[in-house]
Amino acid sequence: MRPSSTVLVGIVKLLVGAYARWIGSSPAPAQRIYFANHTSHIDTLAIWSALPRSLRRRTRPVAAKDYWGSGFRKYIATRALGAVLIDRSKTDPTVDPLEPLRVALREGDSLIIFPEGTRGAGATPARFRTGLYRLASEFPQVELIPVYLDNLHRSLPKGAALPVPMVCTVRFGSPMALDAGEDRDAFLERARAGVIALATNTGTATA
Amino acid sequence: MIEHLRSIPHEFFWLFGSLVVLLGISSTIAAWLQGRPADEKKTASRANLVERINAWWVMVAILAVAFLGGTAMTLILFGLASFFALREFITLTPSNPGDRLPLSLSFFLVLPIQYLLIGLERYGMFVIFIPVFAFLLLPSIAALRSDVDDFLSRSAKQQWALMVTVYALSHAPALLMLNLRGGHPGTDALLLFYLLLVVQMSDVMQYVFGKLFGKTKIAPLVSPSKTVEGFIGGGIAATLIGAAMWWITPFTPLQSAAMAAVIVMMGFLGGLTLSAVKRSLGAKDWGVMIEGHGGVLDRTDSICFAAPMFFHIVRFFYS
């Protein structure tokens, strides 16, 4: 494990704990897409820190290029976390922003994504964008794991400069997959409901 | 470092050795118990026992690091305990956007300053820093942001958080700046050891006596596990243990019994009162940090109440 990422994990654990609760799945080395609600800049790091060390090496967060793509943030994202940067600006209509994600999935890596595409303000996630559906239909063998992050919208909400340390649990739900012939919007709503269901299911402690 | 190790009184090694032996015996018995057949209920209570013993191992290890590492290390460890306890408290406390800055300052400014003042042995400032400066200035920041909804209730909760988890808890390592017995360096450290030992023994003994003889609940709505029998039996046992430890303190055996009784009483009240606070915030356990122990604050609630009282009685009569 890279030393820079060990330091990062330490800081994240100190600030928000990021305690893992495996409610419907277990920490296994299967290829997965973890998809979560998105409320703060700590989200990516919290999920990353909650994963066992052995899984972090093959799990790559997906981060927005406009925020994580330059300077020190770029160093953290690409060097410490091995993040896949996604271009949200759509300046070139011929380039599919999902392409770097496909490359990572073809290489056998797992991904952490936030299907809302941007940070929300409250405890409940907003409508999911279509990227999750497209990846699910193109890579049916990859397990889709809903993840719910609690309290981070209070710890470091949009617009806040300093975090308030809070205990955050990272809840991993049951794997789901795209059903045969399932409609895009129905699937996205089902995926979103999977994340919301974890908001009230606090699970039991697993170390 | 070597110089520091020499200054550690030999009593410490005896005490520490005995604790390790005691815990070793407990772990062996627990492992033997776990190997025996049992129904579901027994298995659960044995698992709970093992978790409790393991958490004790962790606490003894932390204690060893603190004592062998010296004052700075002790302050860092208690500072971290305060940090985690405050984090648990604030997580359960509702807050408005206007509270964000005062809350961040509580963690990143007030807490380090409080422990730094102990390290610098600035007693006067140590005692007033939080009650005067933090308690007046932090709510003022929230008021300046004109976030007035439910203002009194919000700021009262945040002040409780700071008072219990930082101000009160910091009185335990503050024993190190008392310089008792003409400044012999080991005496204060042993006094801290004495406080922690009596508090922990009191918790354990009350748990054991409560399990064995507990019938009459003291405050069933606040803390269903606290019973009159557990409190009296466990309290007397812990007071006797405290009295028997007089030789590591500046007290006579009788004084040591009285001190231990004060610690037991305050520890009991701390557990009860913070349980009431916790319940009024709508939670059963403070957090998820220590396996089998709820949260850090579930483990330190008795110390939070016992430490300031013990500190000031010792300071008044013995320094």
C-alpha cells in the first residue's frame, strides 16, 4: 500500500471514523461497482477507508476532473487513491465521459461511483444519472453494491471549508444486477431505493 | 528516555505486572468457558465477557504506553480520548449551519489548547479557559451568524459536550501537574493510575455484583443495568481496593478509603447522568469505537465526573 494513502486513511478515520457495516454483502475480492449517495468531499475517501486494505488496491474511486484534476487534489486522487478522473464538462461531444470507467472495468478493477453526479444537500440522494445503467448493461458480470454514507452531509456539507468531526458509518448493501429487459428509469429508481433503504438499516457491528 | 524510565517508581511495574497477570488469568478462564457447551443466551453473555476483557487489554496497553512515554504521551492519549468522546457527543447532537464554525473550533482549537495548558503547567488558565473563554465566545460566534432557531437548546448541548468530554476529562491527566511530595516525578503519575484503577474497578465490580445479586433498579428509565445491590456491593469492593492501594498515594489508608469512596460515588453519578444525557439525545450507545463497550464516552463517563472532583480535593488538601 502506498504510504500516502495510509496517511490519508488515518486522517479520514480520525475525522469521521468511516466504520464499515456489511449488511447484505461481505468484503470479497469480486469485481464490483460500489455506488453511493454523495454529499461531501470526504465521501470518496470514506468508502475507500472503510474497505479492507486488500481490496483498496483494486478499487478505484471515480472523481470529477474539474475538482480533482489539478494540483494537490490531483496528487491525492491519482497517486494515493488511483482514481479514475471523469470529465463532467462535455466540451467535446464525440468523447464519452464514461470511457475511462470502461477501461478500468475491462482491466478488472472495481469502481466507486456517485450516480447523482454531484453533491446533494440532505440525507436522501437525488435522482440518479444514467451512467450506472449503462455500465450495468455493458458489464453484467460486475456486482453492483449499494452503499449508504451517513452523517457526512453534516460533517462537511457543500460550501463548508472546515469539517466537523462526526462518526460516520459506511453501509454496504446486497449486490444487485440489471434484470433482463428492465427499463432504464425503473432500474435507476430501484438502485436509488437500494441506497435509501440502507439509510434506516443501521446493521450490526462487524469490527 | 532512559532518564525518564528511571524516574518511573518501581510501584508502577508491580501494579502493571499484577494487572497483566490478572487479565491473563481472566482471558484464560474466558477462553476455557467459551470452549464449553452452552445455550444461545450463555454464548452471548460469554462473548460479551470476552469483549470486555479484550477492551481491558487495550486500555492497559494504552496506559502502559502513556506511562512509559511520559507526560507528553499521556496528554496526547487523553487528548485523543477527548477528541473521540467529543466526536461521539456532537454526532448525536443536532446542529444548524451556524454552529459549524464554533464546533470546528471546539475540536481543532479549544481541545488542543486545553491539553497544551496542562503540558505548560498553567493551572490558572487551565481551570478558566473553557468556562470563561470557550463558553462565552463560541455561542457568540453562532449568534453573530444570526442563526437563532432553538439557539439556547443548541448552544447548551454543545457546551455540555465540551464541558464533559474536554474540560472534565482533562482533569485526569492534569493530576500530572500537581507536583506532590516536593515534586518527585512518579507520584503524580501513580495518582493518575490510582484514579483510573478505582474508577475501572468500581465499574467492573458494580457489573459483577449487579449480575450476581442485582434486583432493585435505581433508575430504570435512565440506566436499566444499575441496581442498588450492584452499586452498594461493587462500591464497597472498589472502596476497599482503593484503600488497599494507599501505599502508592500520599494518603493514609483511611484517607485512601475516603478518596476511593468519592471516586466511586462520582463515577456512579457520571455514568447515570451521562446516560440520561445520552437518552435525551435519543441513543443507547455513544458510538461504535470500542468493541463491546458502546463508545469511548460509555467507557469514560465515570472518569469524566470523578476526575475533576478528585483533582480538586487532592489539590486542596495535599499540595
